Amino acid sequence: MADVQDTIRERAAALLSSGEVSAVIGWGAGRFDDVRFPLVVKRAEDAGKLVFDASCVQMTAKRLLEHTGEGKVALVARGCESRAVNRFIADHQLTRDQVYVIGVPCPGMVDPATGETLKRCAECQVRNPVVHDELVGDPVPEPKPYRFAEVDRVEAMSREERRAFFDEMYGKCIRCYACRNACPCCTCRECFVEQDKVGWQGKAFNVNEARYYGMIRAFHTGDRCIECGECERACPMGLPLMVIMHQQVRDIDKLFGPYEGGGLTDSGPDPLRTYKTDDIEEFM
Amino acid sequence: MSRIGVFVCHCGTNIAGTVDVEAVADAARQMPNVAYAGTNKYMCSAQGQDYIVDIIKEHNLDRVVIASCSPRMHERLFRKVLAEKTDLNPYLLEVANIREQCSWVHKDKQIGTPKAINLVAMAVAKADCDTQLFTHEIPVTKRALIIGGGIAGIQAALDIADAGFPVTIVERKTTIGGKMPMLDKTFPTLDCSACISTPKMSECEAHPLIEIKTLSEVEKVEGYIGNFDVTIREKAKYIDYDKCTGCGMCETKCPQKKIPSEFNQGMSTRTAVYKPFPQAVPSKPTIDADHCRMLTEGKCGVCAKVCPTGAIDYQDVDRVTTERYGAIVLATGYELIDWTRLYGEYGGGRYADVISGLQFERLVNASGPTEGHILRPSDGTEPKTMVIVKCVGSRDPHKGVPYCSRACCMYGAKHAHQFMDKVPGGKCFVFYMDVRTPGKNYDEFYMNTLHEGARYIRGRISKITRRSDGKLVCLGEDTLSGNVVEVDADMVVLETAMVPPEGAKKLAQTVNTQLGPEGFFTEAHPKLRPVETNTGGLYLAGTAQGPKDIPDTVAQAGAAAAKVIGLLCKQSIESNPMVAHVDDSKCSGCGACVDICPYSAVTLVEKTLRENSRKVTRTVAQVNEGLCQGCGACTVACRPGASDLLGFNDEGIMREVEAYATR
Amino acid sequence: MRYANFPGCSASTTGKAYTESFSYVARHAGIEIDEVPDWNCCGASAGRLQSDDLGDALPARSLANAEAAFGDEPVLALCAGCYSNLRRALVHARESEDRRRQIEALIGQPYEAKADVVCGIDPFLEPEVAQTVKARVTQPLNGLKVACYYGCALVRPRALTTFDDEEDPQSMEAVVKLTGAEPVEWGSKTECCGASHHVSNPTAMKPLVERILADAIDAGAEAIATACPLCNMNLDMREAEINKARAARGEAPLDIPVYFFAQLLASAMGASDAEAGITRNFVPGSSLLAEAKTREVVVELTPEQKKAARIAAAKKQAAARKAAQAAAAAAPAQGKEEAHE
């Protein structure tokens, strides 16, 4: 990975000094050996600050949206970031010519807390970038691990057990909205949860309100989710949020498939926001 | 605080019979913001309207809830009352449907009354959220497009053109005329079908305001009432109509002579360069690209050699044009059900002498393949015993279609009459389920056929087999006597069901309108708006809307024409203000609404907006108010709720639900 | 292909010849057969008349046994009555989850309705099986005209069965063609044979059978093929009786052997008459098949071959015409010359 890091630094310096891009988004070193932070490099001489190793756990793509309008921006993109780029393009938040994608095939990251493979990497379906302007390093094999084990477990529960599972899950939620802020699908200017709807949604700190928030957010992102797992990683309370997202991916595949998750191409429409005159209208 | 007036209608006993209307008014008085509640026997009557107007003035009301029939019925009328006789904006009105959705579906006042109160409470809650809405003017393009050139399309075209508006007829086949010129005689008067339809065809051709595009199909329709941009593909005819004189030399010399004639229902042949029948309009031939040897194999070229004016052009290509029309009439007609695929018991098409009613029309027609002599297709002999089977496909939900095709009883009787007229001593058996003759002089015609000796047997044929001597053994039951009937027939005529033409579904998508479950176009209201569709500016004529006979088709075409003329007469029309509206400040331009809109009414545009006292240019969604039909799909798809439907805003609907849920 | 066989009551009685011939063909065509363990009566016509529940439960129990033993292996029912009843239970269970649960409660064992139910013809519609059978036909029944008779229970009602067309099915024809025989088109292939009146009211039944036999002969058939023990018995057993009555009326006899389609397959694949169960037939069927096997083979040309032959003929004709024209042109010229001289 050290070679890859060197190449990223070289390429970032070259792109910045040639003026082709105004910024490069990647990772930088943190205060501890195993902590990395998203880093936006704007000067060629700072390119040496870019880091790429097994501790780059964050999904950086959403930083792109903070720098639109500043000319072309380069993004060091693994499979997950590249799908996010497609997601932004399909959601009209970005055009392809606004971003320069430095693709990096990703071997999977390590969870600093446990020393094991990060959960979102262990479930990853797309390790190689699906879109890139250049590729740094050789493509890695795609093991496509089974990602519905948790879904299977919840599905097998009885109604009561399932209720208890979700109650416990949302009982822990502190409504910090880290999941939303991390999500590349959440690009609304004003989230529904910030809106005033007296009697319908509140900001109270209880399981019902949290569940309402969680479920509505899940539906809002359901057909577009790129399965990066960043919501779950970002959650400070460790909620198993991906179980809902994976369930939706599987249901959409069953009902409207074949469907393998969002962000694999940069074109819409997504399964749940299509109008087809030959759609089955069972209720009519 | 709004001041809402609630007006509860008795509708005679329609509502008052199952709903205690006084109790509803009493309950309404207790509802928030209600300043007045009262009842009237007929709210829609002149006296009822005056009552509403007087109370609005007297009590200084600023919102109105009328609890009556479906808003589909009288909402427009009540809006008009508000607009013309009061100072209230007509969109500050809610209709609570306590008739169709309440009194008509319940029998018991104990159930009907509380439900009506709930419905009124919901309407009151929503009325409080209503805002003033304003219409604007949409210009009207004074041209009409007719899709389909059968008798319905022809009649509508002539009527509209005679009123002084230019008309384009788009016809998929090589000639206009549709099925009518194929028929021999028309019931009940027995006048010659071609003699009354072909003059209308040539009238169309000669009319200065009518343009005919044959071999053409509508590919795309954009725009809205008054302003449809229609893309039409006119397929290559391989003949330059400016040069062609219609002399027919090419037809005589074409070596490809064995192509089954569509006009004669496969009972004679035609050439590859052909005119389907002598009176075809345009009266010029077309080259059938699927059968022409020059176009399929690259060799032959006989027609080009013999053409005296050099009109043959093998290099001809499709022409695609886009033009603007104010109104569109769908007159796409019908097809006959493919009985061979469905009815194995009738031989599935393997017996040459089991023919369809339309084939019989050609057999009995003087210009048909047998010059009007009824002869069996198998051996050319005259059938002495003929069996007519009605309702083949019709009224047969298991194999065919569930509906009645309406014309078959009459043309079945006509076929029986014609057979007995042309074959002296011939025996005709008609197997029927019912005999339906509701038309002027129809039953008299049927009775006459009976008196001539046609044997009507109530029951269906269960099986037709062919014996080695060529007789068709028809097995059936006479359900009146309960006996099994067996007829050795020489020929069998199946009166087959009318079904929607191939491509109706695709056309419905193209023009953005609905089909019913049978596949015919749906009218806006079966009784009150029978020739309109739910899409403004789109009208229906003839069998495109459902099976009917020629008199009804022509009458409906005239009605559609009257609607079109009414529209085209206007300089401009009022827009519907109940359309989607996008709140730019909330819109992130994700385009979900663009993808989901069935009417292509939403587009993404770059807008310069003021945000936080800064000018920013962003992409946001914009609704074309002419195209928007107010369906609300975008408001549901919009996650932050930037898209809202005027007159049905999210707030109002939530308040309605609350009003119901908290009662 | 493996099938779970549901023998039913006729397999070793009236339909013994069917069982024998089908087993012979299956053995040679790579069709493997397991017997459904502990099977019971399919309910025939009596079960369903008693109650709808009994009508579904009786066949469902056997199907559940098959499912427990062989999973989703299709259940083969050679008898058309068994086929119809087993399919009814299957379709009902598949139609509604509620009904499936009710059936499970009735039979007291799990039944998931996974396995399909097929009739005797179905295995041969599988392309590989058809291919094998075709390859194994060593004694083809060259051009034997066969009327395929389906009767009622195989094809009707449509909601239960899986045939191409309940009024004009073609599947048995496709299978019979494998033997080199030629199926005829005829109109009575799904007519009632009067089976239900077989015992109770033979006078009502006889005209029905007579009509089927007469129709087959009228359509040019030399033999009738069936796929149901009951149909076969009705047609085969009553033929002599009917002919006796016809003779009394002074009418010509209806002389036509009735085979199970599997008998035709077996015989063409080299089975002896005993192996194919043909010796059990009432109307003697040995000599017709033996005679058919000696017939000259008429080779059916493919459309391409036909076209090539047509072109060759046309070329030959054109050449002949040219030669004739040349000769004609030469002849008058000669004549003129002669005249000049």
C-alpha cells in the first residue's frame, strides 16, 4: 500500500501544480498512528500530507459537495467513493466534469477498535472503483461476500422478537444525525427531520420518535443506497443501521430486480422513483 | 382564524335517506373555524345556489365546505357560483362527498350519519389550509389532429374542417376508410357500405383544410391542451405522390402476385405494389417493402421500368415531422379477435370453410373475391347449409373478452338475410346467447330475418369437426328445449368480438391517457363526458372508446368534432391552477420529480436565487403548468417536500387525516 | 429426469398394459421412476362428490408423501383421473396460502406444494428425452396413421391442466410422431367417451364411443392412441360390442385397434408385443404394427431441401426450354434455307 500512497502523492502534486484541479480530497494523518482524517489538499507542496493505508476508514466522497463551484476537484476514490460519485451525478448534485477521480482498488480497511476488517469492508461488494479517470495500483479481486446474514437473522425472528430488536436499536439513538450527514444519498437542502410538523414528528428523545426518523430516512434512501455502510460506521451509538438498508436492497431486487444496489452507474431513475405506464396497478 | 360555512345537501332522499343531514349540520357547528352550518334540499339547484351566496354575504364567510355528491359531479358548478356571485376566490371551496362515498354505500343511518360527520370534519380541516388560486391564459393552436382514418376519423375530420379549422388525419394503413369499405351492406337499411363511405373518403381527399398522412404513426406527443407538439413518422411509400398519376400500370406488371389481400381478408391475392381497393384514398399505390423483390432481394425493378412518370423511388425513406396541434381526436378503431388462437373447438383456423364475419362480408360483396357469389373457400361450391355462431370471443371471459361487442347481433341477422337471399333454398342456423337489437329499426330487421326462415337456436356451438365428405359437423345445445343439436353445415360464419387494435397501449402511453381493463380508451365520465378523456384536449371517437356500430360511431365522431370546434374557437383557455409547485429554497434539484412525472411536466432548470442575501445559481425543478395534470406523484417522491400540490397541499391533507384521527 | 410415480388403482389392473409399456420406454429413455411411498386412492370422482375437503385431502396426502420422500421431484400420474385429481389438490394449495394450510391440517402433515404433477405424456416433451426416444426407435411405425385421443380429464379444466390448448391439444401428436407414425387431424380428440356411464348406463355410453371410433376412421386413422387407462378400456373393450350392434343394423364394422401411446413407443423401440402389453389389448393390435414396420419410408423434405429441389427442377425446365427455343430457331432457319434452295 506504500507504493499506492506514493503514487497518490505524486499524482496529487502533479494535478495541483498543473492547475487541472483546484483541490485533492483524500486522507491525512491524525494524532494517533491508527487514526486518519479526510484531508482536502489545495497546494501541490501539501500533497505529501496525503496518506493511504489500512486505517482510512472514512468515506470521503461527501466532501466533494463542499467544494463544488471551485473548479475541478480530485477525489481519491475506492469502490465506495466511486459509487458515491455516481450517486451524486444521478442526483444532479455534481456533473462528471466537476470531479477528477483518482481510483484506488481497495483491499479493505481495518477497524482500529478491534484490529479486524472494518464491518463495511467485510460486506463490500465493489472494491474496485466503478468510475475513475486514472487508476492507482492494480485491480483487486472482488470476493462479493454474502451481506444479508444479519437480515436473515432478523427475518427469522418472531414478530415480538423483531419488535424488541428495533426497540432496542432505536432506544439507543441520540438523534445526532451523524448517519444522515455521512450518507452520500442525503443531499436534501432541508431534511424532513428539520421541518416543523406538529403532531406528526417531534424532536423528543424517545424510541418512537427515533424509530420514525430512522424508518423515514431508510425509505428516503432505500432505492439509492450505495451500501457503503458509512452510516453504520459513523453512528456513535453503534446502531446496526445497515440491516435496514440491506433488507431494502434485497426487497427491491425481488420486486423490481435485478437490482444490486445504487451508484453502480451514474444514470437514474432509481427503482422507486420511476413512472411506467405498464406498472402493475393491483389496487385499481 | 377562518370563517367557514358548511352547507349540507339532502339531495332529495339520496343523502337524507341514509344520513341525518340536520345532525351533520349540528355537528359541523361545533367544529373549529365553522361560522355557519345549514342544510338544503338540493344545493345544486338555483335556489340552493342562492342560499349559499346569501349566507356567505350574511355571515361574512371566507371558506366554504359543501357536503353533497362527488366533487366530480358539481365542484365546477359551485366554483362558478363563488366566482360569479361572491367575492370569494373559487378555490376556497371544499366538497365533502357524502353521497357516492357515504349515503349510497350504506343502508343504515346509524352508520351513515357519523361517517358523513367525519367526512365534513376532514373537509373543514382542509378548507382552513386552502389558499387563493388563480388561473392564467393558455393560447390555442387552431389545428386538430385525428389519429385513425376510419369512418370515425373521417367524420370528425370533415366536421372540424367544415367549421374552418385545418385537420391532419394520421392513418397507419395505406388508405383511409378503415373497416367500413370492406363491409358489403349496412344494417338495418341494407344500403351499400362502400357507396356511403367512399364518397366521404374522397371528400376528405378533396377538402382544402384536410391533410391525409397514410402509412403514418404518431411517435411522440409533447405539450398540452391547445398546444400539442406531435411527431409523426410517415413511412416510406417508395412512390413519389407528386409524380404518380395513379394509372395502375405498376400494379398490372408487378410480378409478385401471390400476396394475400388484407382488404379481402386473405381470400384473394394482391401485388407488392398495390392499392388495396379501387376507391382507396389517396388513390395512389404504395410498395409493400416486406414483399417487393427489389426492396428485399435487390432485383426486379419492373414497376420503375413501366412507370410512365418515373414516380417509383426505391431509395425513399421515412419522413418524420413535428407539428403543433390544439386538439387530438383518437379514432383508432378496433380489430377482430384472433379466434384461431383461442377456439380450438372451432378448428382453430384449420378448416377453410369456418370463416369470420368480415370474411363473409367480402364473400358476399360484388367487388369481393367471388364477385358477390357466396362460395365456399375450400372448393368454390355454393354452401346450402350455413351456420352462424354469434358471440365468438364476446361475453366469454374465459377465452375471449367479457363484454358484448354490440354490433354482432345485427350483422349476424344481416348475414343470415343475405345468405337466404343469395342462396335459394339455403338453410341458415344462427346460434345465439341473446339477441340484442336496441336501435332504430333494428328489431324489425331481426324479425324480418326470422320470417325469412333463419333458424335461431339459443345456445353456443361447442365443437365443430370436419367429416371426410367436407361437411362441418356443428355440435351444440338448444338451451330452450334442452336438446343436443347437431348440424351438418357447408360453411360456418363466426361473428367475432371487437378488440382494441394492436398498439393501443403504446399510443395511450404516447398521448398520456388511460385505457380501461379491456384495452379501450377511457372516457372522462361514462355518462356526462363520453367523448372526452382525462387528458385535456384529447377526445375519443368511435370504437377506440369501446365497441359500437356505424351509426353510434358517426354520432360520437360528430360529438368529438363539436368538442374540438368548441375548443379551437377560443383564442385562449384558462389553465388549471391545481398544479404542482416547487419551493426553490427547499429543492436540491435531485430530479426525483422529473423521473416520476407521468406527464413530463417537470424539468430541471438553472435558476439564480437569493439565499442568505447572496445570489446563487442552482439547479432546481420547475413545473410546466400547462402539462401538469395535478396528479401529485412528484409531491410524494419529493423527500424534503419541496414539491407541493396547489389545492391539495401536504399541510391540508395532514390536517384532514388529523381531523379524522382525532375525532 | 426422475419422477415420483403415483400408480393409482389402475396401474396393475385395467391399465396394466400402460404400466408395462411405459416402464419399458422409461427404462430405455433414461426416465427414472420412484414409487410414491404409502400412496392412497386419488379420490377419483367419489372423493370430491363427498366433500371439497376430502377431494383435496386424499390426493394431497399422497403428494405430501412424495414431497417428503423426493422433495420437488415431479409426481407422475399415468392415469388421467389420478392426474386430474392430484393436480386439483396441487393447484388449490398453490392458489391460496390459506387453503394450503387447511390442507396441511386435514392431512396432518406438512405439504408445501413444491413438486409438480405431470401426466404420462409430459416426460417425452422434454427435448433430451424426446431425443433419446428418437434415437432408440429401431423399428419405426412408418407412416402409421394414428388418431390421438385425449379424452376429458387430461386437458380439462384449463385451470388445472397444463396442455397447450384444451380443445385442440397437440402434445400427444408430438410424442407419437417420434415413432415414425403420422398423427391425423381429427375433431373428436377431446370428446367424452362416456366413462362415467360405463357401468351405470351403457346405452348412453355406447353412442359416444361409437362416434369417437367412427370419427377416427373417417379422418383416415388406422389406430387410436390414448394416454389414460379408462379411455383406453372404454374404446378398446366396447369396440366388439358396438360392431355387433352395427352388424345387426346392417352397418359396416368400425375396425380400429386402440393403443396406449406408450405401447406405440415401446413397440417402435423394439419391445416384443408381450413387453409392450399389446397382447393384452381386446382389439388385436399386433399385426397392424408389424405391417407398419414393413412399410416403405417416405422421407419428408425440409423446406430448404424442397426449395433446392424446386430450383433444380426450374433450372432443368429452363434449360429444356432454351434448348427447345434454340432448336426451334434453328429449324425455321433451316426451313427457309431449304425454301430458298
